[in-house]
Amino acid sequence: MVITTRSETQTVALGRRLGRLLKGWDVVCLYGNLGSGKTTLVRGLASGAGSKNHVTSPTFALARLYRAGRRTIYHLDLYRVAADQTRDIGLEEFVSDPRGICVVEWPKVGEVYYPKDRLVVKLDHVRGGRRLKFAAKGPRSREIIRRLEVA
Ligand SMILES: Nc1ncnc2c1ncn2[C@@H]1O[C@H](COP(=O)(O)OP(=O)(O)OP(=O)(O)O)[C@@H](O)[C@H]1O
Ligand SMILES: [Mg+2]
């Protein structure tokens, strides 16, 4: 599925729709260049999942945790993480928390840790906005996309 957003507000709104569909154990990988809208999407996602926490880029912190009712949103940014440092971050625990929703910017270096069935979003700059391509890697992520299409 491909969606083009024409403003930051539209990207936040899309994230909110996505966040409403997520539940524990879901993993969302956000690929895309600097400024392509990953953190912006997470802002909506966290709000849609029920969090009132303020979302900011975790680039320096590597991971931020938001409370969303009984659930925890793990917001990661692996931009500054080298391949041989991924063991130190806690990725294993984050993705195995049954009440955890894991959202990862610059997910490449952590790929061995994610479940096969994860939602992959590729964000690109296009004229007038951002293009977001959603791809499923299994039945659960397929279900999320199917529901996002009608949400
Ligand atoms: N359609 C759009 N969707 C999202 N952001 C947009 C859009 N149009 C313009 N912008 C702007 O682009 C920027 C996106 O920044 P954001 O921090 O979300 O990117 P990012 O992908 O997380 O970058 P980084 O790789 O540095 O973490 C914001 O300043 C936002 O206002
Ligand atoms: Mg970011």
C-alpha cells in the first residue's frame, strides 16, 4: 500500500490511524532518509495507540519509552548504532515484551532481532510531501495494512 501525505499534519494523522491498530508484540520498521518523516509518523502513532507522552527523536538516547495504557511503546533510532553495538541496546527485550509496541527508525542494523512478521514502512521525499510505502512480512502485518486501508 502506498500513501502520499501533503503535510506534516497529514503524516501525523496517518500515524494516528496506524497507532490505533497496533497491539503488543507488533514491530514497525521505518526506513527512509533524514527528514523523510519517521519521527513525525511516530508522533501520531504514539497518540493513536493511546499515549499522552511527548514524542521526540531518540537519536541520541537511542530508545524512548512511552506509556500507552497497559502497553509500552519502544521508540528506537539506530542511526548512530554500529552493527556490533546492537546487543547493548536491549532490542531483544523490547521485541519480546508481549505488551510492547516496537517502532524503529533506521532499523537496518537491528534486523536480526526483529520478528519475521513485522510491518515495514519506507518513507521518501516526493514533490509536495512524503510517500509512505507499507509492506507486510507475514499474516499479522498483512492484517494491519488491510485494516489501515479501510481506517
Ligand atoms: N508530508 C510530510 N510528512 C512529514 N514531514 C513533513 C512533510 N512535509 C514536510 N515535512 C517536514 O519534514 C520533517 C520530517 O522530520 P522527521 O524528524 O519526522 O524526519 P525523520 O525521518 O525522523 O528524520 P531523521 O532520520 O533525522 O530521524 C519535519 O520538519 C516536517 O515538518
Ligand atoms: Mg527521526
